[in-house]
Amino acid sequence: MNATEAWAAVVTGEDAAIYAYSVAGAQVAAGSRQRAVAGLTAHQSNRSRAAALITELGDDPPPAAAGYVLPADIATAKVARATMAGVDNALVAIYADAAAASGADIRRWAARTAAEYAVRAIGWGADPQAFPAGPASAQ
């Protein structure tokens, strides 16, 4: 996977996360709403940055889909938290792929973002998981 393809996957994943957070964030308890808004804002910001990277690479970022399928009917706070944990966990691997396809400065940002999303997913109730690793570099 080249850098443009990797960052296009990030944009697509962030678009899905923005949609999921917009729907699920409205279902969490008032005490968790600020955390949901902060997560939504992070996804929006990271989507913008990833789209700008694709433009810098000389391509057009993929457009957002007309709609997204959520993993479940988000009618309860429990399902909302599980949905946000799921989209954050899914983005961990996508950002790890983007890090592997990128130069040093962007790789650091992608890795930090993957770690941030892994921690946020745990905060929403996800089980900890192994952090994805790219291939070992030849020394």
C-alpha cells in the first residue's frame, strides 16, 4: 500500500467515525457527552489533516459516503459507547498502516493518533488489544 492509498483509508475511516460519533454521542449520559464531543472534534480534525496530506501527495481525498451503516441500533448509552469504542479501535490499525507508508514526521503523528484512539476505545469500554506493528526495518 502506498502513502496515498493509506491516507485515503484514513480519510474514509475518519468519515465513518465522524458519522458514528455524531449519532452515538447523542446517546451517552450527560457526564460522558463532553468526552464524546472531544472525540468527534478529534476525528474531524484528523480527517482534515489526512485529506490535506493526500492533496500534498498530489491526489484528491475520497469524498464522504452518502451514508454509513452502524453496527447496531444505537438506542442506549451502552450501545453508543460500544459503537464509539469500535470505530476508534478500527482506526488504530488504519493509522498503523498509514504510519508504515509514511515518512518520519507523518509517521510519528500517525502513531500518536493510533495510540490516542486505542486509549479512547478503552475509555469507552473496549478491551485492551495488541498495538499493531509494521514490518521490522532492515538495519
